[in-house]
Amino acid sequence: MKRKRFQKVLCFILSVTTLLGFGGVTAGASSDEISYKDYYDPDAPYSASTKEEMQALVGTLSYAEYLDGLYEQRLQYIEDRKTQNFETISYDVLHPVDGTYEIVSGSKDCQDSMSADPDAWVSFNKEENQDKSVYLPAEGSTTWQVTLSAEQAGFYYIKIEYYSVKFDDDISAIERKLKLDNDKTPFKEVSSIKFDRDWAYTYGDFDTVVEEVPGVADSYSVNYELRDTEGQQGYYKIVTEIKGGIKTVKTYRIMQDINGNSMSPQSEPEAKWSTYYVKDSSGYYDGSLEFYFGEGTRSLTLEAIRGSMIVKSIELVPVTGLTTSVVDNQIVINQKSLPSYADTIAQYKANNLYKAPVFDPTANKQQSIRIEAEFPDFVSDSSVAATNDNTSAINYPISHNSQLYNVIGENSYSAVGQWAAYKFQVNETGLYNLGMRFKQDALQGMYICRTIKIHGGHKEGATVRYGQPDGTPEVPFAEAYQAEFNYDKKWQSSFVSMDNTNFLFYFEKGVEYTIYFECSLGTLKEYIQRVEASLEKINSCYLRILQLTGTDPDEYLDYNFISVMPDVLKTLLLEAKELMAVKEGLEALCGTNGSHIATLETIAILLDTMGEDDGMNIAANMATLKSYLGTLGTWINSSKAASMMVDSIWVVPAVQSGDEVVSQGSYLPKAKAGFFKSIWFEILSFISSFFVNYDQMGLTTIPDENTLNIDVWLATGRDQSQIWRTMIDANSKEGFTYNTGTAVSLKLVTGGTLLPSILSRKGPDVYIGLGAADVINYAIREAVLSVGGKAAKEHLDANGNPIFDTTYYSYRDAAGNVVTTPEHRAGEDPVFVSQTFDNHVAGNFAPAAMDTVTLLGSAYGVPQTMSFAMMFYRMDVLANLGLRVPETWQELLTILPVLQTNNMSIGVSYIDALDFMIYQSGQSMWKYTDPEKYDPMYAGARINLDNETVLETFDFTCRLYTDFSFPVAYDASNRFRTGEMPIIIGGYSGIYNTLTVYATEIEGLWEFCSLPGMEREDGTFNYDSLANVSASVILYGCGEDNPEELIASWQFLQWQTGAEAQADYGNRMVALIGPSAKYETANLHAIDKLSWTAKENKAIKNQMAHLSSIVNYPGSYIINRYTQFAFLDAVNESADPIDALSSYIEAINSEIARKREEFKDAGLWVPQSPDDEPPQLGS
Amino acid sequence: MSQKTETNRPVKRSEVSKLRWTWQEMKNNKTAYFMLAPFMLLFIIFTVLPVVLSIFLSLTDFNMLQMPDWRGIDNYMRLFLDDEIFILAIQNTLVFAAITGPVSYILALLVAWFINELPPKIRAVVTLVFYAPSISGNAYLVWKTLFSSDSYGWANAVLIKYGIITEPILWFQDADFVMPLCIVVALWTSLGTAFLSFIAGFQTIDRSMYEAAAVDGIKNRWQELWYITLPTMRPQLMFGAVLAITNSFGFGAVVDALCGFPSVDYAAHTIMHHLSDYGGARYEIGYASAIAVILFVIMFSSNIIIKKLLSKVGE
């Protein structure tokens, strides 16, 4: 006993000094039937785009070019419309001529049952004989046909009535590719059309209180308050409506954790019918897009990119509002489908609606309606969410010691097409302005735009109705496409306006309106589009010059550009003018010249210099041009991001001033906090920053002393940790604590903390995200517990059952407590099932991933993330060169000369290549690893680098860099962006995430697919990539005193790495951080539920079918070191790769032997002499 | 009564034992000890104890996770007899220290001397310029851009432009360049605290001493420097020397950041790297402690040598 205490004390001291010195119900249930092989087909076809597909992409016109090409037809159509009546043409939706679809019943009567349980609805309606619709799954394409007569030939909008559904946790956006006539995309804007989907927030679970108040006049009021009473703490929105003597009180709440921090409300996609006119989702064209349909049979194809949907009708609606005018002796066609604001006002005047609301001063009703922006009723996608901002002391609500959600916006609400919608009513009928308190400090010297859409007045039969009866909102007048919000570093408060005209809207009392604020490019779109077109042209000039001169042109050599490529010089000069014109246009528009606009001038000056003097300055300025191309791309990105923060929206009554109606500025909220108020707030915030307990972030209840509690550590970012916290605490079938009764204290730690904590016995029970190499390092030193294999059988529960080999069922009893027992109770539904490791949990992961956490036949962790290298390619560049995506290394080397003569190259990270090439050659890094030939104790006792095939492969890999001049060091994303490196190979999620945020100007021009393959002897190919795994582990000491704790930790591990939680986590990450936060889950069953497009999903699964891994046997750290030394010797000193590598083999083997000697007691075999060979099994 | 008379008489040092005398002295100066205590406590816990512990650990096979076993001098035996890389590391460290230590020391001294001659306002600015590299954290990473292995790296781009090379040089991944580059970077960052203390030293020298020396027959500025300036600022020189030694022996993180770990072919592998290699990647704290002890001994002895050398200044 005494000795034990001494050991503990000693351990503690040692750990301190070393620290100082070195500075779903069920987790596994879904996997029962499907094995890795069934799911990931190694023989699936290569997923890369074909040459034809890539060329089609490059040849596609833009919408403007498409319309220009149809100039004659449009003039004819305008003439025809004068004499002839065009009618709407319908496709026979229920009878597609081709493709994947399913006919279901989809009448409106079924809406309710459908939103309650979509799965049940589909099966139910397949039998019922009701109005039919067609269900389009998330994969495949469907084609319809219609025949037009000669008279019907003309211009049409495409109108689609669809139902956005929620099937199988498929929360991704609905995206389709539209093809017309012979499978051709008419113009590139419709190569991806996005169908809106409403996401509704659920704020707490409150009942609506209905009360009879006879005789009280109708009124509507909204109030906001913070409550801190125990059990009710939160931020409330209370809407009180009195109508016809009935008082309805609706309460919404943003919940708070025990420290008063706001917690994200849940949002779910609404299932409902909507009407969609095919429009441009890139934001360059307002309104619906026109399509020309000539005489004959016309086909229409919807090809799935992501998301499933139900379609009820597809109609061609004749285009209206086309007029002609003459400009510079040319007939110009104008499109005007919406009335202007002036028209709208004129109409109000004509209908006697042009009047301000009149309030009875004694009635005491809310005159202006305040809508706190953090309470949106609907949003376009779950990433549009409320957030906290403490930059102004008068943001409401605000607290100096906690983070309260008080604004919406910033980066998560800035992409074109994202919107937030708010419901409101007014107390008197008349004209209103919309006011807003906001902060737009993103685009210096420029304004950003929002499109205002309104819906309402259909149910109530109001005089002025907004939007479609089915709930689709509409833009009330043309100017509402571009409400402007000016730049200011500070908070502002102003009316929604354009060109200083404050928009007036006619609202009637007792009518519920929904107002949408959608991010748009507004008046800037023309300029951004021009810059984008310019960038494209300059980039192609850059690539052309590059093809002649290479990346480092000789300043003193006369390349004679003027005669070789006069057109390039001309383009450079033209684009210089164009950029200057854009710059001037923007300045005129914004009235200022901020640094953001000035960037264009700098670039224009450079282009001008390069284009002049017969191109004599081109060579000297190539490097600058390259960096400016990047700058221009970034300029476009930031201009497109219409980012601002909104604190509150105000519906402010206008006032009558004679015959005119004027806006009432005094009703607007205060924009900035007073000086002393701000200072005082800052001081309080500073002081309280010392007392915030970040460990408790998101905790809603202080854990009861008596409940089982496990410690979980993770070393990620705060966002990630908060997401796990929320998921653990969720009071639903997905939550952990709710279903197992085990409380979790989750701690965010820094990376190096785990090691010393283990020694001092202050460590956690579970650690999330331990690298595979460390799992083995810890395992062999007995610091983590085995969860599978024979070593795991030693962990017994109170009844003597091996914990990891027993199925435990958790049942909720009548009192709501959860009981976990190994007995299966017939007739009762368990809330959580803890599976056995070997038979169930392991099946969730690729065998390659499991190998990396396995030592001597026992598994020591459950994989959490898994990354691997894949190949990214630029479709436009390859198509322009007439190349296809190389499927094998041989093919890659055949296209290499084509790329190199054009001064392009291929980027392969040598650190990755040195390893995966060995596995592609069918060999392993280690000797004696084949479990069928050798006992696990021999695995990894020697390095396999002296194998002949391995040496040859190593030689081949080195020659890629020496003989074939692959660059060794390069900035992959930058070169990929400029097109200099049209093919790069590297970790898939990392590159994907970088390109998504960083290179938006090449969005849609690149894809990724499996690695090129290496030919086997039998003529087939090996496409293997290497899995890089991090795992969740149970630490030594867990369950020592109480086996229950170990069972709980094991349950946690299963829950956390299970398909449900992993998919949920990945989707929440994307929702929180944006599309660049793709999560590389290791769980095979979670991949389908993450928001990859169908094609990306296929590519990832394709590579997942071809995975190997390097197991970290003792001494593994030495291998990469020496292979890289040998590689660099070959590259730097032109050493023979085989000789260089061979010279290190002895050093590697002796280090491995030395390291294994250390763990001899653990059962590792150590070769005693160079000839010492382990015995083979069965011999 | 007799006792009283005895205490009244001052106690002589020879009358009591050494221990008792010390205790008496400590009691008399208890305020001083009391004020020293917080620092001493922290110093002992965080500096002395780890040093002592690492000497103890160097005789075990501690691996950070399990209880250590006693190994005697096995670690030292292996270190000197069976570890080629360690011998290489010692070699690298000595080369590195022999160049960067004296050069950076002399450089700091000379620069400080020159700067001292400048008018005060300009001096303040120039001091900042020279001192900036060592205070601005990871500023040495500019060298990574400068000597990037990418063909777009500055050095490579310039060399390719003038046709000196055709393929980019992998500067920090090429065994031929690693050590010289690291030495250059080390010198660049070396004008640190020592340099400041030299400037301070120059400032404290009493001007009248120069006048007196001039009367006594000093012939030139060099003599002035050698006979008056340097001897007067010996404490600063010592301080600077200690810093130069520790810096040149402990120069590790910068190499890691620039060349990666380990540097190619162990070309810039110093004792510090060897230490973190075993302490980190291999979980062999016992062995790493042995390396640390050796490093400690080397630093300590070079300190003594420097002290001896410095006492010769001005003679």
C-alpha cells in the first residue's frame, strides 16, 4: 500500500518534470449486414470525368453569349408575340422517356403526413392511387420530352414544381444539372441549378398559449427578453397576437448553457411544395432564365448532383416583357419582367393605397415592429445561423461575461443565394419602410446588396398580395433586387434603400408577411462579371506566354511576342482598359475609391506595361503577373461575399406629409453606443475574461454526483469541441447522455497534455483523435486499453463477462433512468446497444484503417478520421490540351511530355509517393506482416525495403523527380489555380477544403479521383492509397475501480465513432464553418450521409476500395527518415536511388531490432542475427 | 546570568562550528532570506530539481509512460560506444558552436561598439534594427521563403533567372547547403540580449577614464578599447559570453523549422536534436537525459574556459 502511494507520488513528480523539461440509438447496429467488400467495390469503374465530358464543359457558352447567339430568334419572337398568343407548355412529368425515377403519389393532401414521417409517406403513397408525382433520387438523371409545333417555337422560362424532402438524413442541398436537347447543357449557368429548400428553426419546445379575450381590439406585438430563472434561462422572443377576441402567445427561446452562453437552436429542412423558375444561382443574372425552344421534339434532362426531390410538374412559360429599343443604330433587346419602384408607387397612388398608416395614440399598440435578426423563422441552409458579436455595447442582447447570440451574418451568411426570412405583422394598414441596424465592414469603399423578397396576404385575402399562393416569395419590384448597404467600420442604422430612395412597402394589419433577405451581387454583378471575364482572358494569356517562355523567362532574350502572339498583346491592352473601365464604373457607383477598388487599377497598370512596346516588358513582369492573377481571383471572391452583420430589422411606419408619404428616421434604432457605455463594457468584458470556464462550454446541467461520469479529452479547436458537447447533450435519440445515462465531462486540451497525464494518473477515460502512430506507441507501453482481439478479453465486468465481447442493452425505465445490462429484454426496445468489437464495430472501418491501430493481433482504438491521397485535376486545362485523365502511371508519363512542352507540370508530394508507390507495387513496407504466413509476433521485425520489387519501385519513384522533372517543392494550390499544374496528388480533404475557399474562380473546373494505378503482372491495376488514421482510445486506468466506467467509455467510443454521430458531426462542421470544413470520417457508413456531391462521393468511395496502410510497428519512425534521405540523395547528389536506399537498410533494421528488444517482454520477436528468419505458420 | 554575559559578547567565527555560524548568520539576515524565498523556491522546483532528476533519470530506462528501471551507466556506454549519430551530433554541435559562438559574440561586440559612437537618437533606431530579428519570434522563417526549394523561391528564382542553375536547388533539403545556411541564420538572429547588454556596458563607462588614459599615453582607439573599455565592462562580457554559449549549443528549434526534423542526412543534427529525437519520437527519456547531461557538462566546461579567457582581457 505504502509502495503504491510512493509510486503515485513519484509518477506525479516525473510527469511534472517531463512536462516542464520538454515543453442513433445504436452505434454499430447499422453495420450489421454490410461488410467492407460489399460496400466498396474494388472493381468499380474509374470515377474520373471522361475526355468528352471535360471538353463539353470547356465548350459551354455563358448565358449572355447564348442569348447573343439567338438574337434573330428573339427579334422574331417579339414580333410573333404581337400577333400570336403563346401558351404554357407542359411536360408529361409522369412519363419520363429515360433515366432513374420512381412514381409516387404526391397530392397536396398528403403534405401533413409527409412532413411527419417522409419514409412512411413514400411507402404509403406508392400504394394509394392519388395524384402522382415523380421521385428523383440523389443519383442518376431523368429525361422528359415534349413536342412543339412551328407556332410554338419561341422563348420560355422553365417552371418546376417540386417537393423538397428529407430522406435518409439526406440534408444536403438539392442541386441538378439541366440539359436540353441531346444531352447538352445550353449554357454554363445551368450546369448547376440549386433548388431552394427552407430550413426552419425550432426554438425550444414551447406550446402556443391560446386564450379568449372577448372585446379586446386586434393587435400584434413582439417582445424580447432575457430570463435567468433556473430551468428557464434563455433569450426569449414573445409574439402576442389578438385577433377576433382570441389571444395567441407564441414563445421562442434560444437556450443557454449553465454559464449563460447561447446555444445554437436546431434547424431542419421543411418538407413542402415550392415553385421554381430556373434561375442563375451564381447571382449574375436577376430573374428567371430564358430558353429557346424550337419546333420539334424537345427533351429536358435533370441530372442529379446532390439531394433527392419530388417533381410534380415541369412547364415552359412564355417569356414576357421583352421590348426593343435603338441604341447607336442597333436594335437592342431589353428584358423587363418586373415593374420598377416608380411604377409600383404609381400603382399605389392609382389604387388609393399611397398613404401612411394612422395610429390611434390612445390604443398603445406597437407602431414599429422590431425583429431581432438572430431569430430567423426560415433560412436557406443550416449554416445561416445566429452568432455572437460584442463589438458594440448596444447590440441586443449583450453580456460581458457570456456569449449571447445577438446578430446574424458575417461569413456564414454571405454567399450568393443564402437568405434568412422573418415573419411579422403590422398594427395599422399603410406604407412602411424597412429599417436595419447592421455593420458592413467587409468591402472597403463599396456597398453590398441584398435582394428583398416578400410573401404574404394570400390566406387573409389582402388587397396587395406578395409572392405565389404556394408560399414561394417574390421580389416586389425591380429595385428590390439590389437594396444597398454601405461600408462603414462601425455599426449603422438605416432604411433599406437603393440610390438613397427608401423603399416603401404596403402592409395591411392582421396579415402575416414573411420577408426574405437574400445575399445578391445586386448592381455590382455587372462589374464582378466583367472582372471575372477579364481574369479568364488574362489567365489564358498567361498560360500562352508560359507555354512559350516557361515560368522564368529570360529578360534579355527577345521572344518577339509581337509577331509570335500579337493577339495576346492586344488582349493584355484591352483587358487593361477593361479593368480601368470597371474601376471607374465602380467608383462612380460607390462614390468613393477605397483600397478594394484601387487593386484593379494596380493590375491594369501592369497589364498596360506588359502589352506596350511590342511586349518587351512581358518577360520581366511574368512573376508579378502571376501573383496578380491570384490577387484578382481573391478580389472576385471578396466582392462576391456579401458579408455583413445584422442586429435588428425594423418595420417602421411612414408618415403623411401633405400628399407625399415620407420615411420617419427618428424611429430607427441608435447605431452606435455612447463613449462611456462602450468603455465600461470593454472593461467589464476584460475583467470577466479571466473567469470564463471554457471546459463547461455548452454544458446545460451540472452533472449529478451519483451518476456515472466519464472524462473525455480532445485536442481540437473550440468549434469542434462545442459541436461534440452539443451532440453529447442532445435530448433525442442521437444524444449520448440521454440514451446511456452516462454524463460526459468533455475537456479541450492542448496536444502534448495526454502523455504526462497518463503517468500521473490524472488522465481522461477516453481521448478523441489520437494519431495511429501514438496509439501503437501508447499501446506497447500499456498506456491505452485494447478494445478488440485477445488482449481485450481480459477486461471483465462485475459478472465476469468480457466487456468488449459482450452486447449490452440500455433500457429506459419508467422513471426515465437508463439501465445498462447484458441481458436482452424481449419486448422492450433498447435505447442504446453496445456491440461487441470484433463482430460489429470493426466492420464500420476499412481493414487498412483497423490495421493501423492493431498490435499483436489486438486493436487498441477505434478509428475516427481517415485521410488519404487522391488525384485532383483541372478539367479545362486537360480538355484544352486534348488529354484525358490518366488512369495509370504509364498513362501519366505519356501525357507528361504534352504538359511539359506547354511548360506545365504534375505535382506529386514525394513524401506521400515514396510510401504509396511501394504498396501499389503489391509490396509492404515491413516484412512478415502476412497474417496467414506469420504469427503477429514476427510482424514488422524487419524492413522490406531490400525486396527487389520495392527497390525497383523506389527507383521508379525517384526517377519521376530526376528523369521526369516532377518538381520536388511547390505550392500546390497556387499552381493548380493558375493551371500551371493541372494535376496534383495529395490528401483529399485538405486540398479540397483549400481549393473551395481559396480558388473559387476555378469552381466547377476541377474534380478529384483515385490515384493512378500501377500495373500488376496479370494486367490489372493497383490503385492503392495509404490511409492515415486518428483514433479514439480508452486510456489505461479507466474502469480500474469500477468496471461500469469501462462499459460507459466503451459505449461512448461506439457512439462517437458510429455512423450517426460521425455524419452528424461532419454536417454540423460544414454548417458551422462552411463548405470548406469537410470532415474526413473513418466510418465507412457515414460517408454517404456527408454533404459530398454524388460524383465526389463516388470518387471517395472508389479510392476507399483501394486502401492500404503502413502499420506503426516499434521503430517505424526511422523509416521515413531514411527513405527521404535516400530520395534527397538521389535528387540532390544524383546518387543511384537503389544504392542510396540499400545503404540505409542496415541502419533501419538495427534500429528496429533495438527498439523491439525494449518490448521483448510484450511478446515481440527480435532477430538475433541477419540470417535469423521467423518460422512460417504451418511449416 | 552567566549566559547573558556570554551573549552580549560578539561571537567569534572560530568559536563555533561552520554550520552553527551559518545558521546564526541566516537568522540574523532572515528578512533577506524571506525575500529571496519565493524565487529560490521556484528556482529549485523548476530548475535545480529537473537538472538533478535528469541526472537520476539518465541512469534509468524511463519511457514517460511506465515506471523506470535502473540501468546504471548503460546509457552513457551506448551513447559513446554505440551511437554513430551522437558522435555526428557532437561534431556538428562543436562546428556550429565554434563558428557561431565566437563570431556572433565578436559581431555583437563590434556592432555595439560602432553603434555606441552614434548620436543617441539614431542609436536608438539602429539598435532596434539590429535587435529586431531576435525579438520578433519566428522572423527567421523569412529565410525559408528566401531559400525556398520551390523554383519560385527568391534565391532559386534569381539564380534561374541569371542562368546560374536550371533546376531549383532544394536549399534546406540539400546536405551541402543545410549547415552553412543554418550558421548564417544563427548569426542573423544572434544579435540579441548580449548585444543589448554590450550597448548598456558601453554606456556605463566613466568618460573621465578615457581622459585619464589619454594623459597616461593611450595611443589609439584600439588601445582604448582593450585597456579601458573592455576591462570596465567585464561583467557584461561575461554575461554575453554565457548567452553566446548557451545559444550556440542550444540552437535547435530554428533548424527544425527551416530544415525539418531530422535534417537531411543529419547534416545539421546537433546534440539538441539528438535529445529531442530520443525524448520525443522514441519515448526514451532515460537516454535523452543522458544526452542532456553530456550537453550540460560541455556547456559548463566551456563556460569555465571562457571565464578564464575573459580574465585575460586588458592584460
